[in-house]
Amino acid sequence: MKGRLTGDLKLALIGAGEVARSHLTAFGAIPDIEFVGIANRSGRGLAELCREFSIREGCTDWRQMIERTRPDAVLVIASVASLFEIARGCLERSLPCLIEKPPALSSADVATLASLARGNGALAMVGFNRRLSSVVHECWLHAVATGGPRQIHVEVNENVDRIMARGKHPDPVLRRWMMANAIHTIDLVNLFAPGFGIDRVLGPSGQPIERISFLATLQERQGNGCGSIAGHWAAVPHSRICLSMDGLEITLDGIAKATIRDRSARTETITLLGDDTQHAPGFHRQARCFTQCLLAGEPIRRPACTLDDAVHTAAMVEQIETHLGLI
């Protein structure tokens, strides 16, 4: 890991899609940050973002942009299919990176990025912003305080028909929709119950991607905890996580609301707080975490996601995808 930085922090972005504005708004709220460049292969949206966020330079070639602007760190927020190659190029240049999820479409490629980051001493954080939303963060603190869950049950439902109708994503990405998008929810298993792994996957192989239905059972590797991940790709889109700890139960509906109940049946409802009420949940805390670690020369710590942490999440997704014949 590189040492402490001094002076204004110079950031560059690679990618100018829908999520770019959320990152720019979050980092723009932090004092002494300068956006020195943004790159997007198609060039779409560059001029508008440069004007709106006072970005010094827009470019269609990210390598040229990096060479010209010499940033202190890079936000790699390109398309799913491009993330791995761009992140690898940045880490090979020893550039600290915040990499959107998923950092790659295979656990082996995520492991390659993790090895590069370690070898080159480059700070690297994966943008699982849900981990850092105010609701999920509060639930995580409760779970840690009670020693972690004995049971965890996850529902992750998608409407893939609707996603396909938009025509936005190529077929290879749609086929890997669990890795490309549903991984956000599955990653919370890794956050709340890092000692759990997939024991068995149920569900027929070879289902059309828009009709996928599965159940994966979870088992604690060193302990007696257990749980499940259930998914249905032709459902009303939603996610729900139920955690059962000694003396405490947490139900997390999406990332905007959670209910906590103790043995006495006393109930507490948690809703979004602070910046999360005005902007995409988790983005501001994520930006502050990355910036603080970068400026102080400190490693990324939980609840934020490191590349090594992301390897475990990607491997769980691959187990499910392999059983279903998706890879």
C-alpha cells in the first residue's frame, strides 16, 4: 500500500454511464477533491458531465486520459463486460481504484485483480455500495455485536423479461445476470456471514434465463450456522434478507428498510438516514471510506469490500451458475 497523500486529491473516472453521476455527486461532496478527467469509449455524455462537474478533460481513450491527467486514483465504472480489462490496466499502473461491481465476470479474474493490487501496493475497493447504506450498515453493526448470525436466508428476485426488453445488455451479460446484478444481494451473505459457504444448489439445469428458479443451501464452514439463497428470475423484483442471531432477529427489505426484533418482541424499524435520503444509498459513505483510506495510506476494512472479499462472493455466484448450466 502506498503511503499517505497530501494536497488536493485528483480523481479520474473511466465510464460515463448512469452510475457515473451518483459517484460524481458523492465524491464531489468531499472537500479538496478535483475531477481531472473522465473517459468513455463512445464519447456519449462526456461533454455534459464535464460541464456539470467541472471535469478538466474528457476523452474516448482511458489510457490517454490517465497519461494526460496523472490522477491520484481512478473510479473504474465502465460497462460490466469492460470492467476487468480496465481495472487490470489501472492496477498494472499501480493506480488506486474504486471498481464498480462486479470487478470481473469470474472469480479467477477477480483473484487476478486482487493479486495485482497486492503486488503493486495499490489500494483497491469494490463498489458494493449496499454494504455502506445507512440501513445495511446499522444492521451489520447489530449483527457484529451479537456475534454474527446463526441463520441467514436471502431472497433475490428479478424480472429478467423486463431487463431483456430494454435491449441495453448483450446476451452474454444477460446470461450472467446473477454475476452482473444479483451479486449485489448475494454479496450481503458475505458481509453478514463471512464464514458461510454454499453447500448445495437445487433447481433444474438449462432453464431459459428469464425463467430461472433456484435454491442454494448455506452451511457455516466452521460452526453450525446454516441458511439459504433463493432466486426467481420471472418474479416481482425485490430482495429480502432474514438474519437470526442469539436473541435478535433482523429482516432487511431491500436497502431502504429493516426491522429488528429482540426476545421480548420489542421491535425497531430502521430507515435511510442522512445523505442516503437524498442520493443513491451507500454512495456517500463509500466515497468517504475510499477517500479516507487513500489519504491516510490505510487498507480498506469492513464493511467496505476489498478485492479479496469479492473473490469469495464471485465464487458463491459461480457455484449457483454452474449448477444451473449458465457457465
